[in-house]
Amino acid sequence: MLLSCAMSIDGYIDDATDQRLLLSNEADLDRVDAVRAGCDAILVGAGTVRLDDPRLVVRSPERQQRRVARGLPPSPTKVTVTATGDLDPAARFFTVGDAERIVYCAPAALEKARHRLAGLATVVEVPPGCAAAAGGVGPADGPDAGAPLGCAGVLADLAARGVRRLMVEGGAGVHTQFLGAGLVDELHLVVAPFFVGDRRAPRFPGDGRFPWHPGRRAILAEARQIGDVVLLRYALSGRCGSDPGHV
């Protein structure tokens, strides 16, 4: 499983305004598109669906065609997780592209989500209980921040559906939960050449306890300049790079 994040020099993944903060450049966005094209599914939190309204599709027609030639849909399956079921059926997550869409939902909001998203997504019950502490959920996850969902259960269900390589793109709370649960094999961290300097803004990651610490350092697999940003690729498990099909 691969986790992807872009941040400022001081660790912020957004600012505190209503406008989305652009942290990558065109060359890096193209790299991300290539990574997406090599995945079976892309996961974001419900807060990211609400705030950023992402399309989560492969942009390059050539990459889409190569996927289709391999018997795959043009873009990977879209996945989100929610504790509240508060998702807009008109969001681009649900309306752009023909990829399968899966919503993992806490039991208390299951019927609400199934009613709102009927015909748009497969809504799957997943119990609370991610290994990360609830305090690790960041502001970007909004009303879904109160109850972490079962990260390991989500991965197990996706694997049963044929997902072997999963890309997790955000937001802050989702990043923190998967990292804290020790489920991430590979981290792609892009650093933009500026500061945000506003503690109201979300940071990467949120507060939590993580398997990597001064006594267990992550392995830096690659450092690459891409225009004015830098990609740091960390191997967080022995599966990183050994099996490109692993979730």
C-alpha cells in the first residue's frame, strides 16, 4: 500500500483559506498520474471529497489506453471512508469517470449513506477501530474526525475485491490513521518550496504514535528533484519495491 502526500517546507498540506493550496507542479502532477495508473484503487477520506472535490481519475489518455489494453478500466477504483455518511452525490468523486466507487461507512451512518448514494457507489459497513488514536485525525477530515474507521478491515475487504495495489492520497486524518496502524508499505512525500506558517492549517501527519521513530528509522529509497519540488520516497516495509502488485 502506497501513501502519497505533498506538503510545504514546514509540513502543512493546505492553508487555512477556502481555496485549495497547490503544492505540486505540472511535472509532479504528471508523476502522480503515472503512479495512479499503476494502481488498482485510490483512497481518500470523506473530508477530502467534500473540501477538494477531487476527480481521482487517470488524466493521460495514453495511460488510460494502456490500462484498457491490459483489461483494466481506464482509471482505478475510487474509495472513500466516512463515519457520518455526509457525502454529496453530486461530488466529482461520484460523477466523473466510469470507475467503480466504494464507500466504507461506520455502522451508525450506513443506511443514510446507502440512501444518499444509491446507484452511485457500493456502500460497505466497516466497524470503528483503526489502530491510530482518534486524536490523530486532522482538521481536513471535518465531521468524520470523530470515529476512526477500521483501516485493516478496509484493506482486507479491498484485497478480497481484487485490489492488490492501493494508493492513499489523503487527507490528514486518513494519512495519520494508516501510518499509525503500520499498514503503509511505501511513502511518497513531495516537499514544496515555501512555508505556510499557520497552525490552523492541517499538517502531515497529525498527532499520533507511529512505528517509525528514532529507534526504528524509515529507509529513504529515493530523493528526486522534480522542477521546484522534491520527492522523498520512503520504504516503510519489506514489501516496498519487492512486489509492485501488493496493497
